Amino acid sequence: MDHLKPRPANSPPLTPLTFLERAALVYGTSTSIVYNSTTTYTWSDTHCRCLRMASSISSYGLGRGDVISVLAPNVPAIYELHFAIPMSGAILNNINTRLDSRTVSVLLHHSGSKLVFVDYQLTKLLFDAVSLLPPDHARPMIVLIENDENENNNVHGLQSQVITTTYEEMIKKGDPEFKWVRPKSEWDPIALNYTSGTTSTPKGVVHCHRGAFIMSMDALADWSVPKQPVYLWTLPMFHANGWSFTWGMAAVGATNVCLRKFDGPIVYDTIRRHGVTHMCGAPVVLNMLTNQSNPTPLPKPVHLLTAGAPPPATVLLRVESVGFVVSHGYGLTETGGLMVSCAWKNEWNKFPASERAKLKARQGIRTLAASEVNVIDPKTGKVVPKDGKTIGEVVLKGGCLFLGYLKDPENTNNCMGDDGWFKTGDVGVMHEDGYLEIKDRSKDIIISGGENISSVEVESMLYTFPAINEAAVVAKPDEYWGETPCAFVSLKEGIRERPSERDVIEYCRGKLPHYMVPKNVVFKDELPKTSTGKVQKYLLREMAKELGNSRATSRL
């Protein structure tokens, strides 16, 4: 049996980059990217542009192991860079465009990013972030992604900042016959994504080519995506590389309809104009779609995949009444996409609408890429009963899981130890039918509009407010955002002027990204604590619920 073994012919490294080559051959004349009224590419165009960009990146001496960052909304360039950057051998690092300059600077410093592609509307954010880098940190090269409608690019501070070149100039000078850099091993890194997790220090999640390949194919199969769908990019591509649909849509020759900013009326118009068949988004997207005044029913069903905070049953009912077919799942930045989905059973169709919505709000069962999904007692390590009541920690196994946290062996070992599980830090229950339901989030992580918010980070900032003595932040249910931060604070004795809720919120706005700013601030004489002095956050969560669901439709 010694002759039965891996050989070069049967064990080339798996990578989703091969999807692009195949798309150019099979779907070469079909539309790959649509943006506004000015930009349309075919898959042959996209393949050529990505080769040219990879060639240009290589010409700067960048390649294997180098981190290249992208700070851009859902424009064609960020889609192309999901292929072009790793095709040069470098590691793709998408940066959340909603972060503040201080956090962006921390990410650039931690990743050691050598080059940053920045959208013309985000140059000030990047320039401010670069200015905050330590003096001994080498400044990254900056490539400007221009306004492709040929209007004023509105670039802030160009006179005093160094722009290496522009995106389209790099495309023009690149070699269309470039032999792209294939991974030596399928375990080579392909992407670096940051998640704040449950601490104030961002963690760099490193994904490999193998994991990205598996998740891309799994995402398509689990959602039953057909060949050549029309996919609307309402999900930010900086969110776990668009849940790996960036690569996956090339595998099926999709038309990628790029959308710079989410806007309800524009989404409906785009769906009708381009015949959109599929889209993704956090539960807040569902709220935005149903908050339109008397939305006209869709001409044909649109499949909508959502994940994050469980969508309220009432929201699911409203969005499906318009014509969306909603699927619900669960994943983390560390999984690269959804490893759990609420696979629908035909027998559930006979249930009343309210019961169907309740079932659909559960996270579900493992996808094909997940070897195992379970709930364990963190103290004993044993699987909890499937009774829908016994709470434990959600744990996962699967080929799409990340390699580990960049420069952080301690946290890597803590969440992926010798017991063979990836510990998510989320707590939930397992129902009798094997379907998972998340019940809470350990260490008080808050998911607002699909964004992970560290309560620790918000609390640390609140403690800098001169009049605040103690601070604790918990999630408050919100019909629009899913959850929003709610701050409970006690004040120092002897202060001359008692601050108002508005005073604290305005202070937070000057210190934090807007999505992290507490929507409510509750003043208490003293925060509830255990006998050992720990704040009893479960009591604060109950208090926050009693405040009622807010209906805010914009960030403060």
C-alpha cells in the first residue's frame, strides 16, 4: 500500500484563487461586476485586471508574508483585491471603514502593513491613522482608489501626504500575462481580519488558502446558490471577507453588484434594475428594508442570508412579506463565514407564521464545512443535554477554522487547545432536534448592526469621563440594530455639576466610533456587585431590557 500516497499530481494546495481562472474561461463574456451607471466588467476583464494588479504589487518588491491593507467600501476595487493581493503572494487585510483613526493606526502597526489601498472618501481617516503610528514604524505606501465617476476626488491633505500612485495606474502598468504566485502550502495565510472580540485589544485572525477554499464552497452549497446568480453587495466585504462570498461568487460566475453605501430605496431600485437574486446582511439590514414606507412587493423572490444577533421574529415576518426569502446562520471572524445554518425542514411549513419565524431565528445545525458543532459545559468539558434549556459554551470543529491570532499564541492556545475544540466564547443551548440556539454572549460582547462591540473598551473610555466613578456596559435589545450599548454609571461624590445623559453620550461621540457609542446612559447610586466585588451584569441586562426597545434609525 506504500504506493498509495499524496503526490504532486493529487495534492496541489487548495486555494480559492483558482476560481477566478475558471470563471474567465467558463463565464468570460458574462458580467462579473456592476457599479453605478459607469462601471461594468466581464469575468475576462476581472481576471486580466487582477493579474495586472498582482504584477504591479510584485513590482514594489512585495510578496509572500507581506501584509497589504484595504480601506474601502463595496466598490469594484475591493472585490478585485480579494484576488489580486493574494495572487501576488501577499496577505489581504481588509479594514473596517467604521473604525476611528486610533484603532486603524493600531491595526496598521500590529499587522506591519506595507501598503494600503484607500478609497478617496476615506483618505482623511487613513492619513490621521498613519500620523498616529509610532515614530519608529515604517510608513506604508498608499495607493488611492479614485472616484470612478470622474468627479472631484475630494482627497484630504494630499499636499502634505505621500500618495505612491493610484489604483488604475497600477492596473495599467501591470503585466496581463503575470504568473500569479501560488501558495507553497494550502496552509499559507491568505487573509488577516481583525476582530475586537471581548477585549479592548484587537485580535488578528489569520486565515489560510485551504480554509478560504473550504468556506467559499461550503457557503455556496449550504445556501444552494445556483450558477450565475446576481449578487448584491449589501454585506461589507471587510466583514470576514464578505463571509467568503467574494471568492465564492467567482466559482459560480455571478454578477457582483457593488453598492458603496446601504440605502433602502437604492437597494430596492437596484434589485429591480439588475434582477438581484441573492444578498447578505446583518439583521439591521432586514430592519432597513422593512422600514421603508409601503415597500412595493418584489417582482420575484430574493434570497437573503443573515447572521449576527438573532433577528426578531416580527422582523422576519415583515421582510418575508415583501418577497425576501430569509436564511439565518451563525459564524465568527474566526470561521471565515457561517459554520451553522438554520436548515429548513419541510414539515415546518405547516406551522403558523409566528412559529416559523421563531424557528428560523435559531442558529441551526452545522454546515458541510463544520465537522462538529456542540455545546459543552465549560467546567467539565462534557456535552450538555439536548433539552433546549441547559446552557453551555458553543464549540466548533472544521476545516474552515482560522490558523490562529497573529502574534498572540496565548489567545490562540486558549481558544484552540488540546481538547480539539474551537471555543467560541458564546453560550447557547442545543435543542432536541440538534439545532443550536445562542442564548447569550460570554464576556458581554455586543453585536450592533453586525458590528462586534467590546463592552470593556467602551467602559474603559467611560472611566475617562471626569465625573464617572464606575461604569458597566451591556447589550440592550433594539428593534433596528439588534442590540445597542447601554451604559450604567455611578458618579463620584462631591462633584459640583451632575452630568446629564446627553453630556455622557456627547463625550463618547468624541472618543469612539459612532456605532460603539451608548444609546442609553443610566445613572445608579451604586452598581450591583457580587460578594467579591464583580459587577453583576446579568442584573444590568434585565434592567436594560425593561427600558424597552428603541426605534432609533441612525447612529448618534
